[in-house]
Amino acid sequence: MAPERSFDQSNRCEGEKRRLFDHPLRCNGRARRYVNTACHTDFQMASPLPPTVEPGNAFVDIGNGIARITFSHPKSNSLPGVLLSDLAKEFNALAKASDVRVIILQSQGGSTFCAGASFAEFKAITNAAEGKEFFSGFARLVLAMIRCPQFVLGRVHGKAAGGGIGMIAACDYSFALDTASVRLSELALGIGPFIVGPVIERKVGPGAFAAMAIDPEWRDAAWCERHGLFSRVFDTNHAMDAVLNVTATRLANSNPHAMARMKRMFWGGTDHWETLLFERAAMSGELVLSDYTKRAVAAFDTRA
């Protein structure tokens, strides 16, 4: 594949009045849509980005029927509300793209796939409405991933926590390194894995999910593969990417109507999530205001 580039924080909007991911650019016959999460000039944000929260960035590369979504954030690929919103919007846009047959979701960086929710944004929440709106970002992203007609392939190169595990579970098939691991630590923060719980439970089963939610220890890649969170595990990035690319190419040349029907079958019985996940977001939005959570987040910052 051609080398990628992303918008960094120095590449701001400078008065542009367009959504970058709505305007494909053509590079060597490939369509490339950029998402600059620092730029929100002509559409409603779910909530204003607190000045202390880094927005993160993401971009999409499209070619040969394959869309590759890559996201990053300087805080271990954590997810502030703006980045959650942009990722959900991008999945919704790709769902309507007739030239896209399969989607790959990946992150940048070394040892961490996704650290989950942004702690900086946790601390900036001042009321239950803001809390619900922030956590609703995870609901919108999960729903966008499971509702799009294309298969979503996850590339997990490192650790994942909280909402990052929800993203992996919302993938239809995931590739991971044998050094990748996961943990749900929400309870230690005074909240719970309420929004991502249904999608994780569906993937690993009720017993394994309950164990993850109660015991915040890291689960290794072998555990994740055994319980269905990871579909394939590899010992090197090279080996993982080779199989991932072959799989994506094969799916890009498969019948899109058959794949769309298979995907509806995979995620059947989830219609009630359109309500349930937002009810769960309200629960988290209230709990994040508790003194317990404020002390837990402050203690984490002290250790970090």
C-alpha cells in the first residue's frame, strides 16, 4: 500500500468551511478522506471540546474496495468525544459508499491499540447531560460499526482498555498480536462497562464478560482468542498484516449483497440497542460526577 499521512495538530482548518471527510482526494487512483478532529466549522458538535483535551486525529484511505480507518491520540490512543463522533460519522459515510466492500479499523503508535475514554474529558464533565452526551459517543460508534453493511476487520497491535475493547468487539473479525491484551477497569473508576457491555458480552459470552467487568486484571491474547474477542493471533506485525491484507482483498472481491446479509445475521437481535446503549450512557454520565470517580481519576493522573 502507498504510505499514509495524517493531519497533525499543526494542520488546522484555517477558516475552511468544509468537512474534510466529505471530500475525497485522489492519490494514485486511490480515494483518501481525511478527518481532522481539530476542525469543526460547519456542523454541530455533540459538545464543545474542553480546552485541556487533545482532539486526536484520524484518516481514511480507500482503494481497491478496501477502506482503512486509522485513528490516533497522544494519550495512548484514548478517545475524546470529538474523535468518537468523527469515527462514527466516518463509518456512517462508508456504509453508503458503493466502492467500499470491506473496512479495516486500526490505530497508530506502538504498544497501545486504544486506552478507552479520555480521562481529560472525564474531568471536564460538569453535569449529567454532558456526561450522557460524552458516553453516547461510544454508543454511536458501536452502532455505526455493527450497522454498516461491510465487514469491519480490526487490527489490534497492542493493549486495549474500556471503550477500546468495545471497538474490537464491534468488529466482525479481528487480527491481533500475541502481545496484545485487554482489561475492563471501569469499576475501579467508580463507573462500569455499561455502554460497551452488550457488544463485549455478545462476543465473549456472559460469564467471561462478568469476569472481565469484576476483575480488572489484564487478559492476554490467548485468552481473547479462546473467548472469541480476537479471531486470529500472530507473533509479528509482518505476519499479521500479510494475512489481514489477503483477507481484506478476498472480501473486497466477494459478493457485497451476500456479505451485507451475513452481517445482518451476525448482529441480529440488537435492534433494542438503539435505546439500550443511550440509557446506559445516561447511567455512566451520572456516575462520572461522583466524588469516588473524581478521586479515582485524580489518583490515576498522579500515577501516570
